[in-house]
Amino acid sequence: EAGVTQFPSHSVIEKGQTVTLRCDPISGHDNLYWYRRVMGKEIKFLLHFVKESKQDESGMPNNRFLAERTGGTYSTLKVQPAELEDSGVYFCASSQSPIGSYNEQFFGPGTRLTVL
Amino acid sequence: AQRVTQPEKLLSVFKGAPVELKCNYSYSGSPELFWYVQYSRQRLQLLLRHISRESIKGFTADLNKGETSFHLKKPFAQEEDSAMYYCALSGSGAGSYQLTFGKGTKLSVIP
């Protein structure tokens, strides 16, 4: 079975442009997460979907970021307009519905975004 | 606020030597602790979690609530252990599943 997939693997855009990242979770996983690692910093949580609903979006940096998960399957993360500080690696992860506190998150390979 | 600290950015050891990757955390409550590993050109993957109390690839980690630590240990390092290691925590209550990561430690095992 395929793991979490992300597209594109790399994206280079100019400041002010728009970029859309896509994540396909493992089939049957209701929980989908977005994380970001900016150079030199730790991997940081952005938001969490349960099916198509945003469970927690406390990590979204500002309103230039918009995440959607229509139909509760794949998710997109749009950055509009992109700024230089948005450069980094964006990870997606998915997990089954937790049983008790069990919550193993499976990560995608990441999308490396470079804003020039 | 919850935080994970990994004090070492890089750790180099010789093959066969013991390894200890340090992790300290701050969290008001009872967190769930994890170690994730990222091998070269591979994705981030779970290595072990504290509640399972198991040994994976020879690695173990014990949660010390008094010292708020979750150090990762292996008695004899192998070359294939070279990778980035991330300590992470999540809350244990419903709805608190986001992971908080440390900055990571790059382990280099010298042949």
C-alpha cells in the first residue's frame, strides 16, 4: 500500500506568487496534519483535519495560508501571496482515528518550497 | 507552552560505541513521547514511543517524569544508525494530537 504522498516534491516560485501543495493521506486515515520546517528551526505543526473538518488550525502562521480537505480525502495547502519567509519543507502526515491515546502519524516525503 | 529540547545538533560516535541522544521536554500534563528518525533520502518515520516500552533496532528510551527527559539509547552503534533523530511529544487528551518536535540531532556513526 502506498504511504502518504505529496506533490510537488519541489517548488520554486517568486515572492508574490501563489503555490498550492497537495497531500494524499493513507487510505482510510481520517486524520491529516500539515507541518512545516523552516531552515534552522524545528518541524512545526500547522493544522489538523479530521475528515473534512479543521480540528485545530492554531499553527497556521497567517491568513496567506489556506488549507482545504474537500470530501475528507486529499488536502491542499495554498500560500497566497508567498513571501520569502515561507520557504521551507512542508510535511503532511496522516493517522487513523486514535484509540485511547494511540496516535501514530505517518509522514509524507515533504514538499520543498523555495520563494525567491 | 509545550516544548522539546534536543541539546545536540550533531553527535558522532564510532561503530560499536554506545549512543545516547538527549531529549528534554516541558508539558503541563502527561504527554506522549516519541522518537522519529529520518534516514538519508527517506521520509520521517516513527522509531519508538514511550508507552509501548519496546526496543526497536536496538534502541530504547525511558520516560523520566522527574527529569522530564526521554533520552534515546543504544548500547552498540551501527553504521546504518546514521540519520536525523527527532524527539516529539503530543498531548494525551482527546483532540490534542499535534506533534511538537525538537530541532533534531544528526547521528553520524564512524566506521
